[in-house]
Amino acid sequence: MDDTRQQVLDLIHKVRPYLQRDGGDIEVINVEDGIVYVKMLGACDGCMALDVTLKQGIETMLLENVPGVIAVVTVD
């Protein structure tokens, strides 16, 4: 596992309890060419606040803390 992927997983692990508290979860599917591919689970899947959570929360945190990350994309 490369360093970027490990840093992404470490940060996701820190925010996971907040998502789980609201009945949701997140799974990292892949990290490739600076793009983090995630799958939103539980209450997060289809939630109206997902874009805000993902872009203003998770993506911002990863962009600021993991060198090389350029975007977060959801997959089905």
C-alpha cells in the first residue's frame, strides 16, 4: 500500500465515527492518479447533504492534508 493511500485511509478513519453517528458510512474503493474513489453507505447513500459532506468536509480535509490528492469522487 502506498503512502498516499495510507494517509487517505487514516483520515477517513478519523471522520468515519461522525458519519456512523448519523447512520452512514464511507468506504475507500481506490486511490489513483490523485483521485480518491469512495462509496457512501447507509444513510449517506442518497442523502441530500451528501454533496456538502463530501466536498466541503471530506474532500477539503483530504486536499489539505494528503499531498497529491486532487479530488474525491463517489462511485456506486
